[in-house]
Amino acid sequence: MPVDPRTPVIVGVGQFTERIDDPDYRGMSAVELATEAVRAALADTGADVAAVAKAIEVFAGLRQFEICTPFASAPLGCSDNYIRSVAKRVGADPARAVLESIGGNGSQKLVTEFAGAIAAGEIEVALILGSENGSTLKTFAGRDDKPDHSETVGGQLDDRGYGFEQYMSEYTAKHGLTGAPVQYGLLDNARRARLGLGVDDYRLEMAELFAPFSKVAAKNPFSSSPVERSVEEVATVTAENRMICDPYPRLMVARDTVNQGAAALLMSVEAARKLGVPEEKWVYLHGHADQREQDLLDREDVSVSYSSKQSVAEALRLAGITIDDVATFDLYSCFPFPVFVVCDDFGLTADDPRGLTLTGGLPYFGGPGNSYSLHGIAETVAAMRDKPGAFGLVGANGGVMSKYSVGVYSTTPTDWTPDNSKELQAEIAALPKISVTRNANGAGVIETYSVRYDWPECTGVIIGRLDADNSRFMAISTDEALVALMTDGDPLGAAITVTAGEDEINRATLA
């Protein structure tokens, strides 16, 4: 069918992975990794690469871990303008460079944002890019022959800030929520409580979810760890598969020590025709949505996700399809919880014949920080070209299940349609909030928990409820009896005593 010439289409995608066991491994910088992915995306258009590069008006990128907070350091140096460093290397000079705030939802969010800008006639061509150089940083840590990845390019940059304040506060940080494994451990254990499952049964359920992901990763040429794992391997705690944060052994945790890059090129139908991009390359964004969850401690039920449920439902509504009509999925999988909540809400199962990932998932394909879902988008675009008329869904998650963005893709032509994300966001804003007692004293129970095995002393991290008023609090514990219960038993609902310290840290003991 004919479409409006301003209709946005994805016309090129690219990925790049450098594995440490590659014979030519050299420890590339974030700029170099992104550059390789952008070059691949430009070539993927099937058009004149130089002409397409010069036509790009906006370069929008995702932050790497080394530039994610004001306190982050780049031990090997970095560019003062990551976006323009990449643009310069591919012969582009965009009018605008954008650096997105942190969050794994950012890839899909940026695709939706700039697809909308193209549809509105504000721009004609945009490129989304991302990379992560964690493998390089680990490889050269402590070595004397460090490369220098510093460069100064200057130029305009729309820096949207870090945005980490959406995910953590001084209060949560003081109580151990300073890393993703412990944060998601709280969510998965809350889900286990809701389902009434024991520790071993839930670990098996998580392994049954993730083992099929590793099978996909084993066949993906861009995977950082192309090794198929059995359910038993994923579930069994061993020296290799050690516990990271309860309930996760290592093989259930996103693999962030990777060198990976990805890119996606969007343009209007009119621009695609002018630049000579063949129509068989065009993939349309049929559905899209972006939602933000309440802050973690405000949520009435931390075992569910309204943002993912509403985003998926809205994207499907906009595309005019149901979940049964989706041919491929790539669901954000830093840990089991983000996959589980979508499965719970839409009737998907771990053994769905369509699969729940196209990449192989963050623990196996690789978890390149904020840019993982750009790889999911690249895989989905490629899959849609191979299955003309089919629909592929990408679910991208950020923070502590804090932000969720969804895209539904297909080669079937369709005009751009705005979504109702703003109206739906009001429904989340209107949800009840749980009262929080910052300095907690007295008797209480454990609502959910995790255990930090990565600290010098094994430490329990607790979200609890006070008996006096049912308000919520956070606490940590090194109490021998309580930590023993948290590591070798099941502390959900256990009675505890909590005491607020002068350092504003609540500490719990077994009652």
C-alpha cells in the first residue's frame, strides 16, 4: 500500500563483537566498537555509503558504563564527545548529536523518538548507536601497556544527563542497592513469594527460562559467549557458576564484560527513495510505547511491572495485532524477572516455540550496558526481512524495572501513528504508594530480600514491613542466624527485629 513519504523506516542495522579469545583481539575503545557497527549499518542499506553518511542529520547514542555517573572513571581515557567521534570516523557531520541518559530502554526509546521526528517532518535521517568496552577495561586493568583512548573532538552535544537518580537514592544505596544483581534479586524473590515457590523450585524455573536463551546465543555470530548451557548447568551452583546475589548464580546474570557495538539507521520513505535504498531493506515500526514505573519502594507490589505490561499492550494495540500474532520476540533479559513479568502478563512460557530472544540474551549473547536492545532491534530487523509480513516485538527495560520501551516491527508498509504513552503514564502515576519508614525500629517481617556474596562479608539486603503500621523499610544484616536463613533456607515472611543506626542504616536480626 502507498504510504506517506514522511513515514519512517529502518533501512540499515549493524552489529560488532570483539571476543577476548579472537586471534586478532586488541581491546577496542567504545568509539572504535561503535564505529564498526555504524559502518555495518551503512553498508546494510545497500545504497551509496558515503552519500547515506552525509545525509544523517542526527546521531543519537547510548552511554557506556565508563561515562554513566559523575563518579565513573574512564581508566583508559575516552572521547569528550563520543557521538561526534564516531560520526567523524564514518564521514558524517550531523547537525545534532544526542547522548541519552542511562537505561536499557534507551535503544527503543530513541528509535521511537526519532521515528516520530521523521514522521513530523522535523528531520529526514537519524542514526542510533551504542557500544560497551567492558572487556577492554578488564583486560588492561593493572597492566602497564594501557592504550590511551582519550580524544578531543568538541562540537555540539545534547547531553541529556545521567538519570541515575531515577533508579537509586542515598537511602537505597546505603542499604546495599548499588548494583543490578541485588536490585533484581529483590524483585525475583518477591515474585517467588507471590507464586508460593520454594528456593529450589524457583531456581529451576529460572534455569528453564534461560537455558534456551543460551542455545540461541551459541548460534549467534555476534555473541560474546557462544556456549549452549543445559538447565542443570544454569541451575547448579558450582565454583564456576558461583552465587553473585541471591537468587542468582553467575549464569543467570547479565554478562557486562563485553566488547560490543550496534547501530540502526532510520529515514523517511522519501529519503530512502532519494538515496537509493532498496525497498526490501525497509522495516516499519508498527507499534511503540514508553512507560515509567513508580520508584521501587513506592510500589504496592514489587513482584509485578505495570510499565512493561502497559507498554507491550499499547504497542500491540497500535500495531493492530495480539501477542499470538507476534512471530519473534527479543525480551530484555538482564535477569529472569524482566522476562518473567512479560510472560506472566501475556501468557508466554519458557518453551514457547517462537522463542523469547533473537540475540541469546544478556547472560550469554552479552549485556553491553545501555545498548543491549539495539542488538535486539538489529536482530529483529534482520528477522523481519527474512519473514516478510511477520511481526517482531522488542521489549527494552531500564533501571530497576523502572522504564520499559517496546517496538513492534514488520516489512508490511504502514503510516506512522502516535501512541498513547502519555495518557497511559497517568494510570501509573495514580497507583497507590506504600508508606516508607526511613529509620526503622522494632518488629517486622521480610517482604523480599537478596544476599550480597560480592561484599567482603556476606550481607543480607532486606525490604521489610514494620509490624506497627505495615510501612516499608530497608535494612541490611550480617546477623549470623539471619544470614544463615537467607543463604541456606527461606526467609520470606520471617520475623525480624530492625534497629536504626546513627549512620542512617537499618540493621536487622532474626527475631
